[in-house]
Amino acid sequence: MPFVELKEYTLEPEGFGEGLLNIDFSLSAGEVYDVQADQIDDATLFLKGLATLACPVKGTYRFDGEYLNLTDYRQLLSCKRRIGYISQHAAMISNQTVRENLLLIRYFHENSLGITLDDDTESLCRQFDLIDKLDQKPGGLHPQDIQNAITVRELSKAADLLLLERPEDFIDNTKIDILIKVLKKLQDKGLTIVFFSFDDVFERAFAVKNILISNGNLNLFSP
């Protein structure tokens, strides 16, 4: 059974897009999808829909067998914990340190302020050159360091679904190979990846399935 399933899903257009009309789409563990679209805004809208950041006009979203109530943010918290989203729209909480931002979800779910970074997250921080910046707040960091911190935050969720929106514009070129190695390890553990990119480095790195969004419709096709 797919762990993500959209049925007759309709999202109103944003920007210069045409929106999504009655789409049916499902995801299974370990799959990798490459999104292409006639309009950039429609690709972004599709990712936002998967991330539960856009509320549909109609249709259903089933996540791991459970139908989501997309009108109630509180009921989505457990689901959002299992979805990572790396994009230009992501941000960090400005009055908290990088370390606190990375631990925020765990603070909430574990109801403790005494927890520390786990070994995997600390390893990611080393790979993305954040170890000496963990106790700084975003306002004192270079924009690229903030983007690296957001990347680590989303990767460290141990998510079931990871969404990437134009990662080549977000992640330093020197870190792309590191990101791909991390993603491959996570994919082996069942992570599903959906990305929208103008750089074919991700398509070359993975065995992908292709999505084309055109005139509000979503179609699967072979590359």
C-alpha cells in the first residue's frame, strides 16, 4: 500500500501557475520522483501540497493509511514531522541558536529541554561545516550557513518523505555530492524523495520516475 496517496486533489493556482486539477498520485517507500512542469509555480505548488502547506479545494490526502484533516494545523503536526522540505521558502527561528533550531521538533515531541544532538545529526553538522556555529543565532550567520542549517534540520528529521525544490539554488555546489551520498543512504532505509530541479545531477544519481505537470494535470512518463 502506498504511504502517500492523493485522490481527486485540486489546488488553486499560485503565481503564474495553472493549479492542480483532480490529480491522483501515490508514493511508495524508496521511490524517487523528478518533477517537471510547464510552469515553475505549478511544480512548487505540487511540492507544497505534498508538504501539507497548501490546502486543497477538494480531494483527499492519505498519509501512512490515515486521512489528513488539512484544515487543522494541530492534527498535522505528527505528519509534518515525517516530511522534510528543503526549499527557498524554508526559514529558521531567528531568536534561537542553530542547535535549538535543530532540536526544536524533538523538544516538542519528547517534552524535554535536556536533550542533545544525536550522533547522526552531529555528523551532518560536521559535513555541512556547522559544528562551530551551533550556538550562534541565524542573524549572525552567512546566508549559506543558514541554508546549510535548514538542510541539516530537514535531513535529521528521519523523515519518510523528503521534498527538494531547486536544491542547486539552495545548497552550495561543494555540498551537492555530500547531499546525494546522504540521500542515497536514507533511500536505502526507505526514504521517498520528490525533487524539482533544473540540474540533472539528481536524475543522474538516482533511478527516478518522472512527473510532468501541464495544464493542471499530472502525468507520469519515462525519461
